[in-house]
Amino acid sequence: MSFRLRLTLLTAAAVAVAAIGASVAIYLVVQDQLIKQVDDTLAKTAVIGGPGRGGPFGDRGPQLVTGRQDVFGQIVDSNGNIIQADLGVALPSLVTQDVKDVASGKRDGFLATATSQDYRIRVLVRPISNGRALEVAKSLEDIDGALAQTRITLAEFAIAAIVLAALLGLLIARTALAPVKRLTTTVEEVTRTRDLSRRVAARGRDELSRLGTSFDAMLGQLETSLRSQRQLVSDASHELRTPLTALRTNLELLERGQPADPIERQQLLGDLVVQMERLTTLVGDLIEVARDEETPMPFEELRLDEVVAEVVDDMKMRYPKVRFAVAASPTTVNGVKVRVSRAITNLLDNAAKWSPPGALVEVSVANGEVSVRDHGPGVAAEDASRVFDRFWRSNDARHLPGSGLGLSIVKDVAEAHGGSVTLERPSDGGARFRLRLGGV
């Protein structure tokens, strides 16, 4: 059963319950009012027709006990004998033990509904003088007829309401589920074509429109992620091709015994080592970039100045010809140590690569920020906007080792920690990078 049909049936069922409940309530109110009118008539008749109140009966022997053509009356004694009845027509079936008790004074008067000759009648019994009771009764035939017509009318109303509710429910379900249908169609198209550029294009501010808008946003994120992954794979394959080609060429030369000259052979072996280092660095950076797609690692409280000190000690061993000057004050951040350490390593590695022998790399740590300043050639103005792009390398950097991913990894780490990384171009040359981490 479709959701639209279920919604239509539920709407019709809800209206049916309401219509039937209202019909029953109306019927009970009408029945109560009609019976109350009969009871009022009987009560007035019993008062008017009572002895000592100027009633039509007494010692003269009235023709009508009640004085009304539409209300029957009879007088009963405590033994159940009918002393007098309208038009001389007694109804012994109305003389019950309760009536005798009223005549003998054992109980008060009462109202009741009885059946006589297959007709329902309403009976009022009241005590009168000399151990007698007055019974007045009125037929409910007209009332029952009116109630029967009322039942038919209310049933027709309930049926009409249910049919109308079903039609309106179908219309409402069709209108309400139109956004869901568009969403379903879009999902099916994306599943079939794998085209993440499709959109639901929902309009409005209701819940279904918000669902469509959220789905469009999700598709946008997936499209961006997929495009980024494809670009990463394309760029990585291009970057991997160069060192692999060089390695294969040099190994083939060595396999053929070339070059024969020992000096050239040593240079070839050195080139092999350089290409292997470049390949290793590239693979490590690719793994670091791929971590963005993994489940985030738990954050912990870090002493940023101590992390920087550990990285600087490692850099001094890797770049013995470069001097590192550190000015640090105790500062604490929340982060993933291995990722923060990698970002700082990349900044220092970049500064050391561009520093001439004997040059100074200045490192400062304070208030959740790491500043790295080198005194190399600096960054050209036209290249400043691209230094954090993946696999981007300036023309001057082609001869240096690296993958083109180092600074982009720094940017990813900074953003993952709620911070940022910026480039400054000092007037006296060189470059300064500021890594700011959130969660101080």
C-alpha cells in the first residue's frame, strides 16, 4: 500500500470517527430534548389534572382524567384497581408494583418508559389523596418517528462527510507529497546516472522544503568531494609518474651495466636515492591527505611549545646547515598531536628548503600560534594566492625535493582544528607563515 493511499485512508478514517461521533452526540441531544418536552407536558398535565386543583375530574366523574386528547390518564388505588380512566379505556399493563407503591405512599412519584400494544409510551406517576395514584402517559410514536428520520439524516451526513474527506485526503496527499515525489525522482536519477549535479530545487520553508534543501546541500558536498577526489587522483598519478619513470630508466641503465664510468655510476645511484626519497615523501603526503576522509581522531590537550621543540630538534638533524632560532612561551591547545606535529614539520621543512646554507629560520610560539620566518628568496606576488593549493609548485621549486602537498596539508590541519594559516611577505625578504590553531 502506497504512502499516498495510507494518508488518504487515515484522513478519511479520522473524519469518519469525527463525523460518527458528532452524529451520535447530535442524536443523543435531540432524543434528550424530545423526551424532555414529553416529560414537561406530562408534568404540567399531572399538576393541572390533580384533585383539589380545579381539575376536570372529581365527584362529577369527568370524561377525561387529564383534560387533554393527546395525553392518556388513569387513577389507580393501592390495590392496583383502576378507579377511573380516560374515555373508560383502562390500561392494566401500566399498573405495576411501583405504581401501587406510589398509591400506598411507599415511594415517591416517578417517570418511566413502558411498552403498550407495541408502542413506546412515556409514563408519569404521582400520588394523590385517599391512597390513590395518578398515571398520565403520552405515546412516543411521533418522537420515535422523528428520531428515526434523524438517524437517517445523520447517517447520510456521516457518509457524505467520509466520501468528501476521502476526496480531500487524496487531494491533500497528492499536494503534500509532491516535494517527496520530486525528491524521489532526483534520488532515482542520481542513482541511475551518478550525476551529482542534479538538484531537487525545493522552494518554501516547510519541513519537506527544508528536507529538499538539505538534500541539495548534501549533493553539493558530495559533488565537491568527488571532484576533489578525482582531481587528487589525477594530480597524484601525474606526480607519481615522474619519479617512477626516472627510477625505471636509471634501473634499466644499471641492469645493462651502464654507465661504465665509476663517477657517472655514483651520480646515477645518487639520483636513484633522490627519486626514492621524493617518492617516499609523495606517498606519505598522499596518506596524510587521505586522512581527511577517515573518522576524525580524538582531540587532546597539547602543549604547543613542546610539540614545536620536538619538531625543531628533528629539523636540526635533517638540515644541519640551517640555523633554527626558537622563541616560545607556554601555550596550550586542543588537537591531534600527530597532525599538529605534521603541519609544523611541513612549515619548517618548507622554510629550511628555501634557506641558503647558514641562514636563520625564526620560530615563535605564543597564544596558540606558530610563526615560521625564513630568509630565502620569498614568494612572488603572483604565486602568493596558490601556495596552499594541492600539488602546486612554482617554477623555482621544480628542482627542489617535495610533493607539492606540504603547505596544503598545513591548511587542512589548521581548518580541521578550527584555525587558519596565512602567508606574509616581509619587506626585507623571505616569507613568514602563521599557523593559528583553535581550541586555545
